[in-house]
Amino acid sequence: MKDYMRERILEIADYIIETKATVRQAAKVFGVSKSTVHKDMTERLLEINPEKAKLVKKVLEYNKSQRHIRGGRATKKKYLSLN
């Protein structure tokens, strides 16, 4: 694995742990695709730092469990703004 990838992966992991950010939010901040962030956090981070990988996994699982609520709020906001 290249050094710039390793550095990016650790930076994104720290960001997600500190801010409880979603994959989309992290991708936007770091200027990479959400699929890159997802692969980095679920596969590559495990090889680099298993302890951080566990922490990131908890955040990602929490975000996944809440996504239907966020989606409902976004839809409600959208339709309220149309009136």
C-alpha cells in the first residue's frame, strides 16, 4: 500500500471517529468517492490499524441504523419547503 493511501485512510478514520461523520460526509470533506471511503474503512484500515477499525465500524454501524430516520427528515424538509 502506498504511503499517501495509508495517510489518507488514517486521516479519514480519525475524522469519522471524532465527528461521527457518515461515509458521504467524509468523502465530501476529503474529496474522494464514497466507495473509496467505504473500502478504506472496511477493508484497508483493518490491515493498518485494527483498533481504529473497530471504532470506525461502530460509528458506521450506528450511522447505518439511523439512515432511515435521516432520510425521512430530509423528505419532510423537502416537502415543507415546497409550500
